[in-house]
Amino acid sequence: MIDAIFRGIAQVDFMNNTITGLFITIGIFVASPYYALCMLLGASVSTITSLALNMNRQAFSNGLHGYNGTLVGIGIGLFHFGGDDNFFLMPQVIVGIILMSALSTIFFAGLGGLFVGKFGISPFTIPFILCCWIWLLGSSGAYGYFPVNGNSL
């Protein structure tokens, strides 16, 4: 499973390689431990979701289900008020990353069936984009429990 998580991280650059995923993870940890933790949480949740829902084992072993979860983790971490200086806001971001990373795996499976079956193309980052839009629209506004950093938008 750890191998699939790092392959999912490596899919961000379309490498499909555990070693490459490990290097990307180390690089992001050096740049920002906060974003690296968000990324690892997103990749782990989306990979575990694909296992729990018995999705395609070949796609799982290639890390395809962790790909969008990786992006969702970084995206949600970026648009909230957390960061390397504000780790105390991490609990609010964890809920969003868990929910949206799991949803990105479901979107990937659904959109993959449609896009590959009908058009012969992969949905790539469409699940990530949809999940981040849904989260940002739901968490912004006067009654948003999860504050969004408007300066990042």
C-alpha cells in the first residue's frame, strides 16, 4: 500500500514510479512540511478509498487512485489559513482533505468510465478540480466553518 501511495504521488508528473514519488515527497517536505503532510493525507485517503470500494486493482497498483487525492491535499491545504507557521489550523483542514480525497477517487472512477469508454481519454485532473471547487464553494461565505484564505484565491 505504501508503494501505491508513492506511485500516486509520482502520477502527478506521470512517472508511475515509487522512487520518483518518494523524491517528490522529500522535495515537498523540504519546501513545506505543512503541504507535504496535506499531500500524504490526501494520497493515503484516496488510495484507501479505492481499496475499500474494490476498485480496479491494476489502477490501484499503478497509483492512479492516489493521483487526484495528492492534488486535493495540496489544493485544500493551500487555500486555507494553515501553513508552516500555522500548524494549529491543521485539524480544520484534515476534515476537508479526507472528505474531498475520498470523493476524488469516486469521481475518478465514475468519470474514467465515461471518458475512457466514450471518448478514449483519461479524466486526468478533472476530479481534483471538481473536489476543490465543491470544497471552496461550500466553505466560503458568511457561515463557512472552514475559513478560506481569500488572498490565495
